[in-house]
Amino acid sequence: MKEYKPIDPNISFADAALISFDFKDDNQILNVFLKAWNEKIIKLSFESVLYFQYNSGDFILDIYEYTGVSSIVKNALIKEFNNKIPPNHNYKLILINDIYDFSIIKIVCAGLIFE
């Protein structure tokens, strides 16, 4: 059973291509730009980013929120909060998977905005 769910089941990211990403460190915003199958540019803005990992991959399959227990989230929170993880936080692990279901981007963030 997969431990992740689509971030928005009403939006299809299938066959999108990663164009670029940029990080604004002063406000911890990571912008990811995708080109959809219909050539439309999709901008994803991840807020309060604590962790970012990129691996090369193929076309996008979908974007997911990891629902299991994640050592990546735990370690990012330990670093951010100096070993004092708040019991109630809104940080989550977001996975951008390619058509082979390989996570090409992993992000720990507090929020996500689509444009």
C-alpha cells in the first residue's frame, strides 16, 4: 500500500515536464515550474521550506503528500527547531514523482500554492 496521496485529485500533472526551480532563502519560498502536456506553465510555490532534494528523472506522473512516518520530516524539524519538535506543526513531505514512480523532488514545507 502506498503511503502517499495526490495533493489534489482534481488536477492532473501527468506528462508534465520540469522546467526549473528557484529558491528565495529570505522567505523560504521554493518555486517549481512545470510545463503541462498542453504547454501551459504551472507554478508551484512551496512555503516555509525546510528540506529540498532534487534527482533527475523523466516526465511527471503526479505530486503527492507523504502520509507515512518520515525520517526526512523528522530530521528537518529537529534541525529547524533545535531538537525541540513542536507537537502540532503543519510541515509535510511533498513528493514529485516521475512516470516510473521515482521521487525526483522531495520537499518538506508548511504550505503549497498553485498558480
